[in-house]
Amino acid sequence: MTDDHDSKRAERLARARAFLEAGRTQIDPAPPAPAPRAAAKPDAGPAPPDPTRFGDWEKNGRCIDF
């Protein structure tokens, strides 16, 4: 178990030394900013009135008779 731990430690040390020798100051640079999306199309106006059928009102699948 210690051999595995030591080998991983040596590997991490080697990567850290290579990182420092390359003169880098950040591990991962910031990701590029996402491209702006196209502007959304304007709505066609307010929602249409509730549907009516044969003089009854239907809303959310329920029909109400006056």
C-alpha cells in the first residue's frame, strides 16, 4: 500500500515540477465566455381569450356551464 501511495506522490511531484518549470501560474485557464445568443423574437401580443365552446367555458380541461 505504501508503494502505491509513494508512486502516486512521486507522480504528483513530477507534474508539479513540470508545471512550475513551464512558468505557469494557473492550473486551468478560465474558460472562454459563451457567445451571446440571438435576441428572442418579440411576442405576438397578449394571450388569446379562454376558449369557448357552445356557450360553455372550458379552462384547464374542465367545462363550466353558466
